Amino acid sequence: MQLSPAERDYLYDSLCLQTPIRPDARNLYQFRPLEAKTTFLPGSNGSARLRMVDGGECIVSIKSKVVKNESVNSLLECDIDIQGHRDDSNFVSNLKYNLTNLLTKNFPFDALRLTKKYSFKLFIDCIVISHTSYPLTIISLATYLALKTTRLPLLVSEIDDEEVEEQPTFSDDWEDSRLLHEITGQTFQPPIMITVGVIGKNLLFDPSLEEEQVLENGLIISFYNNKAITPISNMNLALNANKDNYKGIDQSLIISAINMVNKYCSAVIHALDTLIEQDDEVDGTIF
């Protein structure tokens, strides 16, 4: 939905106020409500589905495959498909690069090691069925849920296969499968990416489509292990809007955005983890 010039001016002035007035009455740091469901795809090692109040929807499926360590460069492979966009478009390629780069740098790959010769390789497939605002956050949150609920079969053959060539064999009972954090023996918190809108001296978490059209800049901030991490990048979040408002960004606003992420994103992670802990029979949860 494109705003008229009068609507753009009104919304811009409202968001630049000392106490900004957002169209949906959210606080600066408040996310739009999300509905989520995990482990709903029986053929996947992990899966998640997120739906936003504005109609955005994303499904993530994670599947594992046994590979020889010497035959692969990475044990993670991400693919993103977005309705209405070509797979080789810059828009999709940038999303795929950001997600792959973040996960590759912050993933416990030791959990995927099976033997000295073999490992699991994870294939992360993200399908954005619909979206209005920039979809990186919903992709990232859905991937978080899918990874947190990913189960890998239990290895029952020998771990040391350096001397003897032996294919890994696994338990036939899926009840013996283990979550990633159970394999590593420590809490596993996948990294996420948060979009932050910049307008005047104000910062807006999770900007909506209407807000993106009047923003002066946008930030993408990574969050892992309860703190903001690199990469941190700035970009115009509005794909098709008039770019007259797009400006440079003050260094102090970047620092303020990092502080906001450090302060409030732990609550987002807690909400996601709480959803995972709920009974599987619950058909989605609003948080």
C-alpha cells in the first residue's frame, strides 16, 4: 500500500515527535504480534511457521544429510524462496547472504560432527509465502524456532572410524533423537536479526510497511547470546517507496540502536523459547 503525499507528511511528522505516535500505537521497542507453530512438518528434522498481523507468513524447514567431511565446504546451506521474486534477484540474494553469513559465524558445528570422517549437513529452506514489510526479521525468527526444535538421530555405531571405513548407523527409534542443545551439552540460542527504523532522532523496532515508506534510514542488527553482535548494516528498508527521505545516519543513533537491542531482544528470545516449551497440541501462540 502506497501512501499519498499528505499521508506521508502526516506519518513522518508523527514519528518524528519527541514521543512518536506509531500508526498501530506500538511502543518504540515493541514488535508486531506474531502467531507461531513449531514441529508441524513430519518429514523435517525441525520446522516452524510464523504469521504476522499484517499478513506476512514464513515457513522454515530443516533437514539433515550425512556427508563426508572432505566433500563439503560448509555444514550449513540456506535457501530462501519469496513469493513474487526471482530466486536470483538481488533482493533474495541479499537476504540469503545475510542469513547464511550470520548462522555460519555463530553455529555450534561440533553438534553436527558424527565421526572423524562423517558429519550431518543441515539444509535450511525458508519460504516467505507473503510479506509487506522487509522480511528479514520474520525469516530470522522462524529460523530460530526451527533450529531450536531440530532433532538429529542418535548415532549407534563407532565414533572413531579413522582406521576402518564404516558408514554411520543410527537408532531406528525417533524417541532416541536429540535436540542440538542436548548434543552440545549447553544452551543453544541461534542468532537472530532485527530491523530497526531510523527517523529523526527516533528508533523504531520492527517497522511496518507504512513506517518504512517514511523512514530516513534502516538498521539490521544481529543478536546472539544475549547481546548485539556483528554484522550490523544500514539500508533502505522500503523496497518500492519514494526514497526522498533516505539520509545518512548519525553514529550516536547506531549506538542507541545497539543499546535498545541489548535491552529488549532478550524478551523476544524469552517469548520464542516459551512458545517452544508449550504443549505441541496448542495450535499457535500469540506473543
